[in-house]
Amino acid sequence: MARKKEKKIVPARPQLGDNVEILSAGTVLESAITDTLETNYMPYAMSVIVSRALPEIDGFKPAHRKLLYTMYTMGLLKGARTKSANIVGSTMHLNPHGDQAIYDTMVRMGRGNESLLVPYVDSKGNFGKAYSRDMAYAASRYTEAKLDPVCEELFRDIDKETVDFVPNYDGSTTEPTLLPVTFPTILANNTLGIAVGMASNICSFNLAELCNATIALMKDEQADLSTLMPAPDFVGGGAILYNAAEMQNVYENGRGSIRVRAKWSYDKENNCIDVTQIPPTTTVEAIMDKITELVKAGRIKEISDMRDETDLNGLKLTIDLKRGQDPDKLMARLFKATPLEDSFACNFNLLIGGQPRVLGVRGILLEWIAFRAECVRRRTYYDLKGKQKRLHLLKGLAAILLDIDKAIRIVRETAEEAEVVPNLMIGFGIDEVQAEYVAEIKLRHLNREYILKRTEEISELEKDIADLEDVLKRPARINKIIMAELADVARKYGQPRKSEILYEVPDADDGDEAEEIPDYPVTLFYTRDGYFKKITPQSLRMSGEQKLKDGDEIVATIEASNAVELLFFTNHHQVYKSRAADFGDGKASVLGDYVASRLGMEEGEVPVYMAVTTDYAGYMLFFFQNGKCAKVPLASYETKQNRKKLLKAYSDKEELACMFQMKEEAELAIYTTGNRLLLAGSALIPAKTTRDTAGVNVVTLKKNQRIAKVQPAEGLELTNPHRFRVRSLPAAGALLRQEDTAEQLSL
């Protein structure tokens, strides 16, 4: 009896929100991925944006602010330097991150590191260099630091409730949420921040120009900032290639690209170029690596040696030239091909009231003016309350002046100490605060001289209070205070510009590489297995038989010049562009360069044809085995960007029969596997500008037939060539007969 098949019970798929028991994992509650992202990832993202990566209107990220405030509380604004390790340890009361992260922050703010145009830390010891990735800074136990004098402008009146204070991470102390800076620090130094889904990249401006531009903006919100602050100013100097449209975009919208070029000089005596200033976005090592790469690739041949001669005097990159080279032309090429000229991509993204906003220079300065006005208003209110309190006490003291003996009698005749203050209040008609102040006066101060001196302050205090109240009522006076502070900062700490502004930049084509390529006659050899040789006529006359790989043969021998361009078409339907000058002069006794390896082709990719051109005139013909031909102008492979690799060089829809280059229209001989021959002019084939076009029908083929080969008809010996010629395409051609040449019958 057959065994009855048991029905397998499949448990129901858990629904969203169901509790699911998973072995070794406990109970798991399924939830939508969007809910998980909202509850877990979004708070993290906002924390990075608000509390770590983006600067605020005072110009600082939390890590910078915590470090500077710690140094301020340590008395390092006026005192002597202390070990950096002490500063790092003390900062950990406010910053829970590791000591290395804190020290990295301090290093970048140090004067010795040369990262900031206006450094905040007066450093001593090896703080590394921002323009070098290999010049590492010393450990914190070896270096010393204190606050730079300019930091006095960061903390001015911070003890007068100008900014809010919040508890630190463990509630043991408090820290400021912002610093009451007296100048726009947000634009005085460059700031880079990478948050979650957004970033910030703010360039630095000259301090004196920045303060003067802010003053002008306070006088007129529509002031032309570019006249007072024409361009950024970088700590490393360099030359800014001025672009009016880009600069306007930066000033109004906070986005744009600023081109910065290295500063250099030519030492004629030693025939070398000395680079002393580089763009802020690169390092000496990155420049040297790129130049080395160009020299090895043969694209730069004017350089004999290069070395980094940076010392205590500053950055210096020396490039030795070969004899007879033009330094101006070489530098024009290096500016195009290396980071000696680079772009600073501006993205003025900062936190305003806890919200990230992208503002232009004008918008940032207006926000800073509003912030600083609030700081001055709070400081004025603090001073006003202090003076009002002092005035109130002195008025109570003045009441005693009327009868000092009465005050003494009241105190002496009061039986209990707790009744002294109430009795004074009753006796002189003063309030409790005034009475408490009078009761605490020392016996030695109960003389008329002391009391008269104190009461003389009353008139001065009344004038000061009236003045402070007027400041609070009139925003124009607050603006005057801010402008006076800005002018003072510009006078005390302003420095000349470090970055030169180039308003007229030479045409980039002046340094075109094509002009630098030495032009001389050569003979090009290309083999079936993909080897390439370039041999000069002199070397060719002295050489013997060409050395080839076993089984290889030369398929193309072309007399050309060293300046021609080479197009290598591959079996992956791509084309690699190169120059003959990119290959070294060879000899017949060597195999030559293996093209696939030299041009960095993909795995399994090999060249199948080499085209040679100087002006991209003529056509490429691609014959496919299905009888179609694609005629593509060679100009379709010319690119303005000088790209080295082009995809979709020809169609991959059908198997390729053959390809060849035609410089001008000519008659073609097309052979098929059906022993047929077709003579047709290439002009009958319409050209297509699309490189990977499938082409047009040229040969009418019978089943299982295909195109065998194609060659120019010139020089072809046929008994009756008219039999094979056609006036329109597609055509089948004519059968080859015995009376046609023996060579043709062998096909």
C-alpha cells in the first residue's frame, strides 16, 4: 500500500509589526526601513551637521570653540606658553573625543602649521606644514602653545553675558554656544566641513579688506564689495586668476570656482625654476608626483631633475631644466597638466540659528552684523544693569551723609543684629538693599571724606546710564560701536595681501602641448600581434632585419612624422588615442612597445587596427560580415578634451570583417566567401557621424555567405574589371572566373 504523502505545513509569513522569535537572537520586531532610518539615521545625520561638521556665524565648529575657550580659561591669552599636552587634557572637560582629535584641531589653528590666514594659536615647536603631507607635526608632549593676541577679539566681554552658556557633556561646567567675535571670523579663515548629505568649503579673505568691506556694508547694504574686497586671500599666497562672473557668484550666492596658480621665478644662473607658493588645495608632494608621472610618460621632456628644497625660509620646489628650454612655455604646460594650477570650489554652507544655509559673502556679512549687534546690545544691557545697581547703592549712601551720627546711634541702640537693617530702613527711608550696603560699611569709612567721594560718582553714573539707555534705543549707535571695533581690528591685525590677483590671464592655448612636440621624420611599424615601433630614418638605414615575436608579422609600415596622432581600434569596440611622440624612438633589433600594455587596455583587449592622422581628415570604413559597411568620418574621433579613450568606436551588433582608413574617396574591391568580387566607389557609401552606426547594406549575400576581405582596387589586375563594377549599392557582384588572374582564383 502506497504511503500517503504528508502535507507540509508552511508557517505564515510574519506581518509588519509582528513579534518574531529568531534562534539566538531573541524576539525581533519587524519594522519598515523608512521608520528605522527616520528614528536611527536621521538623528545621527543632524548631529553631524549641527554639532560637528558645519561652522556657525562666529566662524567656528564646536571642536574649535571648545579648544579656544579652554585655553582662554587656562589664562593662555596673557600668560606664557604651556605644553600642548596640558591643553589637550584640559579640553577633554568640554570635548569628549580622543586626545589625538583635539590635538589635530589645535595644530591646524597654529601659526606654525600655516593653515589659517589669521592663526589663533601661538605655537612653538614642530607643528608641521599644511602645504606638505610628509612634514608631520611633533607629539603634543614636545610642543608648546598659547593663544595668539588676535584671540582677544574673540573673547572680548564674554563675561558680560554677550553670548549664551550651556552645560558641558557631563554637567560639571559650562561653555559658550558662540564666541562674541568682534570681526567676521567666518570669512577671515578657510573652513572645510563634510557632513551627512552636505558639505562646506569657505575660503579666506584678507582681514583688513574684510573689515573695511563690512563697514561699507553697514553704511549701505547695496555697497559694491568687490571694490574693497576684490578676491579671496590665501595663507599660501599664489596668484588668483580673476573671473568676474565666478567672483560675483561667490559674493552673491556662495558658490563658484576660484582658479589659483602657483608663484614661480626663473633662476637663469642655475637654469632652474623655483616654485615658492602653491594653491591651497594641493601639496608639494602631489605636485611632484604628477610631474614625475608626466616625465615618465614622455609628455614632459624639458625637465632634468626636481627636488623639494623647503627649509626654515619657507616652501621651495626646484625644477631643473635641460639646456635651451623655455621656462615660460614649460610652466604654461605644467599649469594645465598638474596641480600647480588648481580650483578652490566655494560652498559657503554654515549654520544660522541651528539651520544649514548657503549664503554669499554679502549674506554672511549681513548675518554677522546682526549677530554682533545682538552681542553689543547684550553687553550694553549688562553694563547698564551694573551701573543702575551701583547708583542705587550710592543713593542710599548719600542719604547717610545727611546725618552720620543718627546712623551710628541707630546701630548702637538696636538690641538685636537682625533689627539693624530694618531700623536703618525706617530711619533714613531707604530700601533693604541700600540698608544692607550701609550696614556693611567699615567703621573707618564713616568719615565725611569717604562718603563724599562715593557720592561724587552719582552724577557720573547718571550720565553713563543715560548714555547706555540711548545706545539701546538707537540701532545707529550700536552700528557705530561695531564699525569702530572693526576699524580697530583692521588697524591692529591687518596684513598686506598674500595672494596676487591676475586680471589679465594669458590664453591657455599659449602652452599647448602640440607646439612642444619635436617634429622629425619617422617610420612606423605595426604588427599583427599588437607591437609598435617608431624608427628614425638614420637608425633604419643602419639596421638589419626587423626583430619580431615568433609567428608575428608586420601588417603596416607607414612613413610619417613624430607629431602624428595614432588611433588604436580594439576588439572591445573601443579606440585608444595616442601620439607617435608618446613612444620612444626604437630600433629594428627590438620587439617594440606592446600597445595593449602601454596604453593600459582592459583584460583580454587587444588592438586590431592602427590609424594614423595629423588633421583627422578622411574616413574609417568598417565592413561587417553581414554585408554592411559603416563609413565614419575620422573627425568623429577628435575631441576637444583630448581624451585618451573613446567608447563605442564602432558597432558591436555584427561581427567585423575588416576595417581600414581612407584619406580620400577611392574604388574598393570587396570579396565574398561565395567567390564573388564587387568593385564599388567609396563615395557610394553614405557617411554617418555616429561612431557605432550599424552602417548600410553594401553587398547582397546569399545564405551562409559573408564578406571575406576588402582592399583598395588601385593596382588590382583584372582581365575585365567592368564585369565587377556597379553604379549603385547594394549589389551582389560577379563570380570570379578562370580567365581572371590566377591570384584571384586562389581566393
